[in-house]
Amino acid sequence: MTIKILKKEKNELEVDLGEADYSVAQVIAARLQETKGVEFAACKITHPVVGTPHLIVKTKTADPVKLVTKEIEEVKKEISEFKKQFSDIAK
């Protein structure tokens, strides 16, 4: 997976998520929309067949890189907990 930062400013970030599934960008954007200090968070895809998902974040004063990193860690933690619980009940 190749991730590229397309735009990185004090209060704005746009990341091309490369081969990542569009739903990954949707989950992160949805969580960021609920985060204090975030003005705008969304994902877009330039073309449904050949496009790659982009995550766009605009903040009031917070560092968007730190906020995205924090949300990714939170999602990873929740997925890990879900995986453990699922494994326990699927035995």
C-alpha cells in the first residue's frame, strides 16, 4: 500500500490512501467529524473504478496529522478488541 500526502498545511491535510479500501477512509473521516477541533473531515474518490481514496481533514487549530494518527490508533484498538471477542465466541 502506497500512501501519499497530497497537501499538508498547518490546519489542512489531504492524503491519497493508495490501494486502501474506500471504507477505511470513510471510517476515519466519520470519526474525525466527531472530534473536537475538526472543522471538516471527508473522503473522496476521483473515479469509482480506477480512483484511489483521499482523506481530507481541516481543523480549527489542532494539527491534522496528530488527529488522523490518533484516530487510526483508536480504530486499530477497536478492531483488535473485536477480533479477540469474535475469536472467543467463534470457538
